Amino acid sequence: MADQPQSVIGNGIKLIGETLVTGASQMLEGQVVAGIASFAVGTLGAALIAKASVPLAVTALIAVKADSYSRSIDNQGLLSRLGSAMPQRPAAEADTASSTAPAARSAAASRSS
């Protein structure tokens, strides 16, 4: 599947594989070492977290599976994919907002005195 263009059927097969075995989508894509690493992290992490909280362990396992699937699609991890979906403020606005906040606080404090 590594040489073929991404298709709906191929992505569906990878998604089904990922639901059955963590890291399967990466293994199907030819990234065997990364798939085995995802399997190890997902399985061991869920097993260790399950001692404290089963719902948290299930959530962690789903996150590892989603990250593995995301990386098999276009080598972009889940966190970077979610980060790129967040709206970004322009740098000029961020600098202006941070520089005027202390002045606004001091002006408000002097008025209340």
C-alpha cells in the first residue's frame, strides 16, 4: 500500500485494522517499526493506566490508535494535526495584547484606590 495513492478503500482497511490491532495501519503502510512501537505504547500504556482508571486507559488507547492512523495517512501526528486546525493569532496582535495588559491593570488599580 505504500506505493499506491491514498484511496477510500485503502484508508478504510487501515481504519478497520487499527480498531483490531493498535499500529496495524502503520504496518499496512510499510512502517513496521513505527507500528510495533504504537502497539507497544498503546498496550503497555493502557495496561498501566487501567490500574488507576479504566475509562482513562480506554481514552489513552483510542488516542494512540488515532495517532497511529493519522501518521499512516500522511506522516503527520495527531497533535500536529490538531494544532494546525486551531486558529492562529497574528504575531502583531499577540505582542500588542501582552504589552497593553500590564498597563491596563495598573490603570485599573489606580482608579480603584
